[in-house]
Amino acid sequence: MSTAPATLAVPVPAARIRPAAARRFAESARTVPSLATFEQAVEDTRERVRTVTERVPLDRLNGWRHDEDTGFITHESGRFFSVEGLRVETQGPRAAWGQPIINQPETGILGFLVKEIGGILHFLMQLKAEPGNRNGLQLSPTVQATRSNYTGVHGGQPVPYLEFFQDSARRRVIADVRQSEHGTRFLCKRNRNMIVETTEPVEARDGFVWLTLGQIHHLLAVEDLVNMSTRSVLACLPLEGGAPHTGDEDFGTALARSLTPGSLELHPLANVLSWITEARTRSEMRAHTVPLDALADWAVSDGRISHQAGRYFDVIGVRVEALGREVGQWCQPMIHARAAGLVAFLITRVRGVLHVLMQVRAEPGLTDTAELAPTVQCTPDDCARLSPGERPLFLDLAQNARAADIRFDTVLSEEGGRFYHTGSRHLVVETGWLPEPPDFRWLTLAQLEELTQHSYYLNMQARSMMACLRSLFHGDAR
Amino acid sequence: MSTAPATLAVPVPAARIRPAAARRFAESARTVPSLATFEQAVEDTRERVRTVTERVPLDRLNGWRHDEDTGFITHESGRFFSVEGLRVETQGPRAAWGQPIINQPETGILGFLVKEIGGILHFLMQLKAEPGNRNGLQLSPTVQATRSNYTGVHGGQPVPYLEFFQDSARRRVIADVRQSEHGTRFLCKRNRNMIVETTEPVEARDGFVWLTLGQIHHLLAVEDLVNMSTRSVLACLPLEGGAPHTGDEDFGTALARSLTPGSLELHPLANVLSWITEARTRSEMRAHTVPLDALADWAVSDGRISHQAGRYFDVIGVRVEALGREVGQWCQPMIHARAAGLVAFLITRVRGVLHVLMQVRAEPGLTDTAELAPTVQCTPDDCARLSPGERPLFLDLAQNARAADIRFDTVLSEEGGRFYHTGSRHLVVETGWLPEPPDFRWLTLAQLEELTQHSYYLNMQARSMMACLRSLFHGDAR
């Protein structure tokens, strides 16, 4: 063996990061100081940071045009994103369809900066007003920036705190993984979900607040407050349930066990991965882009693109005027859902360990064919016309759940930069054991956490629901 | 909580699969019975199973045509695969280029059936003659079948043992993951790498043999014998190094420690994943297909497609006559490399634990931008013309290694169904500590094994090299 020159010192191997971080985040989840300061910050910021959004016809959007060559709606700079037509072919009940879809190939950053304050990990949260928000401010990650944002294409201000995500010397990485956005609305869109810790002194600027995980969990139960990007990144966080006493059989204990790696699991991970591989191999879904006016069931009327039966969503145009950090005024297309969505987790206890019924689901915009979705993911209004055999499995069970079985029930917004006044009811329902249809499996939260370390396993809705379910963890038996 | 009806019994949770399997495969690796029976089987099979491959001009390939609409070479049935032009744009020294590439969207199965015989796991290996093999038979997985194979498009015989991979009741899954094929030769091609165990009685048919992992490891040192698919699947196998004594400092012990999860590692996995995410986000590589005759540096002459400077590879035509299981006669295009490739692992010991210097590398045909590649992956002849600054890092170090530092050195074939007489030198060189350039990291074998549970982390060459390096594990100190 060659001998290394003495000047080339081998670096000191680093300790594993996740197990210790998982315990420290659990401690943060147990810590819920008063939210009075936070509420004051929201009031103060609401005055200074807001957007006024006005609907305008698509053909009168400054800076955007209908590209004659492609038939897409594009920005004149060629940047940002485009609205394209997508033709989808698959097997199954709805064998082929067309739809508009957003193509935004850039990978943005959704990042939490975390830091110990008084020995407890705190998250630097941003109070952000997005044009699609129904209610003005929402709680956003420290950094939520498209590549256009942070490379200055918008001509806006520099992105605060971005340096902690770009300069590896200034932080320790806890999670850093590209995750998909909605596979039915975006074409292969991925964002980089990051959690980084710093030990430098960091001051919360105007419009930013430090919160514990316990406080964020508390706020998740507030309608339309914790935004989609925050929920997405929260699902990538390591969170350890501890070692609950055997014999305790309450909900909190079952949840804590589910969060703990090494707890009993109905399906070993090798089988879960094989089930996903099988579904991806089997999927016959094929999609290709077409001009918007080649979509048979969609038409432009009243300056928006709508489904001819009034279903699903519209592509609308908006003019935005922003007060605060972002650049002053711009126009853009947005997605406006015709009705609220429903995402639901059915959960059950298997020998005292909480399991979630996950669905493997192909979506045309996903980079890798199919990902895990919540038990139910649909727009109930669009399902009303379906025959009983066509309705999504478990939809009726979730919608008709008794109040006593509902563990979480809050309407939360889709991403306010692309979705206009669009939200989904997030519902967690506890049930007895149910047998698994072929595309469904009962998994533990520790298994879901294992999967969110990697790209393309949990879709956006599943990550959002995972954040909601984990928010019920308080570290103590209930 | 609702109560489950008594008739819906919760299934018994299964034990974790991988840790126990990893120990059983280690036991199989330690077991190296005589290869006399195997050698006899090779002799017997060589008589009955072979292919005669004759080169024919591309424009005289029965069943294939130059598609006027697309400019691709396609099969008249629309099945199998096509040869397309690819235009690639990127940053860096070779900023844009064109090349032919194979588009084969179907996902095939590469699968080992394993079974305990005398308490030791054995692999059912197939002696397979592929048209591109230089030497006739090679050792293949139990099943190596494109979707066209196993759905009968070829009109051939049913694929033996396929039922164990398709019928979940007849096997236990140990690994099941879609992995990429060569990202410079195939467009988003993926195969399903599977290892399944059965307890049913299984007889080895003609042309199949049962081997222990130790025997396969032994045979990996034989030139052009263990085929590419076998190497790919071997890398997805869980293999545990045990708990070597502290203080032992020989190579075998350092290798065993590297195989054992929980051993010291230079970079925690969170940092490794972040480094990969960063590289994928940063990559500016964009590729789109173009007609073959739009490739500026490539031309058809003598019935093949060649680079005008005689570099890289040719696309040739062959007529194949097969004796044995497969259908009798067919024509197809193949890739013929102009010169042998080199894939090399530099390895070093960090505090007694073997680490491999891995490279993160973007390739135009990869589904997800960039994957981990060996330290060196190139065709040395094509690099000879490059200036010192353009030459691949570590190429000279690998090529000029002293014999005493070489741990593995064997020429092994690329996949003989698409590559004609094309092989790469597989080289493992032990070195002292070397500092890591930005796109390189020293990783343990346990970390690589963790990553091969998931798609798109290790490219084909890295998996092939991983199989070679792990073949040096005998379970005993050397």
C-alpha cells in the first residue's frame, strides 16, 4: 500500500447526523412557548408585507405571450415557467385525457435554517404574502426561492439567509433532498427541500420569527396558515418518538412508537420498496406535451382556460402588486381549482404502533412514474358524478368519519405562488384494521421518514399529510 | 376508535429482511465448493447453447428501417428499441456534442433466484450466449429478460423461472429496485434488479447451475465470464462484513469493516445525500433527440454509423443465429466500442475501514441527471489526445499503479445483447489518502449498499465495480 504524504491529513470522520438530530427535534416538538410574540409579529408584518392580486384575462398579461411555435403560454424572457398542454395515456377507467400543466424546469430551494436557542432547536420562519393566498400572510420556510429568485432574474432584492444554504462552511446539513411538486399540475417540477443548522449568531429580520417545532405543530391546526412549502420540508425532518412504555395504549403512545425506527412494522422495508418498484414497472402512463389549443376538452373563454364541463381547475391570469420585500408589480398565470381538494390519511394501530394506509399512485408530471400518495387524494366535487365503482377507494369512509375518529381536520393552502385561492382539506381518520387493496399498504411513520430522505417516494400531498399527522406528536402520552 | 370486525384479522408483521439476509449472504460468500461440476456444465452447455453472429450493413438489417419521420433506426414492429440521435448541451470542457443513443423504454427483469442448499444460500445462474459475447457463454442471472422477451413479442420460448419473479406467493423478496443502464449509451433505460428467495424445490434445468456467492466471487476474476447483468444485481445484494477484531489491520479486515453498517465512515450519509443533491441541482446538462443524420460528427459509412474521427463507438448491424433456448434467427443493431474502457476504484483505509473514492457524474441518458460513478470511468484511447488539464482525474494514477497496489484487475464484458465485443478493464487500486476534489467523496461499501436499495444512485459501472470489490470479501482475514 502506498503511504500518504504526511501533509495530506485524513479528515476526522464525522458522527452520524440523523439519530441525534431526530432526538433534538423531538425535544423541540415538546416545547411550546407562548405564541404571543409570534402573533404580534404577524400583526406588525401584515401592515408592511402584502400583495394585492387582481384577475386579468390571460391575453392581457404583461410579459406573457401565446407562443405560436409551441402553442404554450410563455414568458417573453423565456424564464420562469410556461403553461403547456399535456396529453396523457394510461390503462384504467380514465384511459386518456388532456390537461394544461405548468412546466418549470428549474429547481428551487425550500429551506429551514434552524438553530439552538436556550438549548432547544428553533426554526427561522418567514411570514410571506404570496399572490394566491386567500388570507395574506402564511408561514413559509426561511428560504423559499426559485432559481430565478436567487439568481436575480426577477430584479428583486437578494434572498435573505440564502448564504446558509449555499455556503457549506456556515451550516450543518440535516436534510437536503429534491422532492416532487404536484404531479397533476407540474411537469417534472422538483424543489430542493433543505434543513440546515447553524451555530452562528443569527438575527430574525423583519418578517421572520423563530419558532419551536412544537409551536409550528400547534399552528398547523390553523386554517390556511402553515404554507405548502413548510409542510413539504417538515416531512423531510428526522423526528424520533422515543421509547414509550409498553402497556400504554393511548393514541399519543401509538404515534410515538410509529415515529421510532425499530418499532414493529407490518411490512419490512424490502417489501415496501418491491411493491413500489412493481407499481412503477407496471404503470403504462405515458404523457407528452401538445399545444394548449389541441386539448379537446379545454377552451379559452373569458380570458382563462377552463374545462368545458367546468371541472378540475382553470388557468387564470393575475396582476400582482406587492408591498414588502419582493419586486413591486408583475403579471402571471395561476392555477385556480374549481373546488376544494381532499387529502386524507386513514390510520390504524397494529399491536400498538400507528400505521398509515398509503397509496402508490401514478401521476403524469412525476419524474419517476408513481409515488406514494395519501389514502385519499381527490377533489370530491369532481368525484360526485362518478359511479360507485369509479369513486376513489376510501373516499366515502374518510368523508363520513365520525367526529370521534377524526384526529386532524384543517383546510390548508396549496402553494400561493402558482395556485390561486386553492386549498385542500387535510383529514386524519383513525379506523379499525382494513385489508389492503393492491395499490395500498399500511406503513409506519418511521418508514415514511426513511423514504423522505430520498427523492420521488412521497408525493407533495403525502408529505403535507405526513407533516399534519406528525404535528399530533407532543412527546407525552395524551 | 372504530373496532375492526372480527373477521378482518390483522396479518402478522414480518421480520426485517435485510439484516438476516446480509449475514446469510456473507456465509454464502465464505463457502467455495469445487467448481468441477460448474466447469463440466459449461462444457456441456457450450455444445448446445451458442450464437453465431455475423456483421451486416445497417441498411440490410431484416426487420429494421430508417424511419423517415424521426430519422431514427427502428424495428418495423415498433417494439424492442430504436437508435436515435442525441444532442447534449452542458457546461464544462466538452460543452456540446451529438451522439447516437439507444432508446429502449421498456423495463426488463434481471433477477437471481436464490435458495438454501445444505443450509447455504445458492444462486441459480444461467449460462447464456449473447450475440455480442466475445467468448460464447457468460454467467447470467436466473432471469434476464426484456419485457418483449417475457411477453412473447420475440415469439420465443417462455422464460424459465420467471414465475418466481412475478408471483409474490412463491418467493420472498430480498431486493427489487430499478437501476439505470449506461447513461452514455441508453436513454433513460432502466432494468428491474431483483433477488428473490424460494423454499420450494427447484431443479436446475439444462444450462442453469447453482453456485454459492463464494463461487461467483471466485469467477469474477475470470476474464469475460460473469456478465454485466450479474454484476449489476450483485451490487444490490445485502452483504454483511461481520464484526472484525479491533487491531487487525490487514486488507480483508478493512474490507469486512467497510461492509458492516455502523463502522466508521468519513462522511455521514446526510452529507453524502446533500452532495449528490447539490450536484444534481447544479448540473446544466440538457439533452434532446434529433435525427441520426443531424449529428454533425457522425456519418454512415460501410453500413455502420461512426464518429468521423474514429472515436468512441460504432453502431453496427448483425445477423444472429442462435442454437439453444432463444428464437432461431434475427437481425439487430449493436454498439461496438472502438477501444476497451477502463473503470477503476481507488480505495484507501481510513482508520482501518476501507473507503472507495466515488465520483458524482452527469450523463445524458440518466433518468435523474447524475449518479455515482467509479473513480475513473473512461476509454483511455479517447483520452490520449486530451491535454493534461482535460484528462479525467485519477486516470494516470490508476493506469500507472504498481502491481503491489492492485487488488483486482479483470476485463469484463458489457451487456452482450446490445454491445458487440465490448469490454472494460475493471481495476481496484489501493492508495494512500488523497484529498477529495469537489465531485469526489470517499465512501464505505456499507454506504454504497445503502444507496443501491434505491434507484438512480449508482450507475452501471459503479455497480459493476462494487461487485468486483466485494468479491474480495472472503469472510476471513487474508
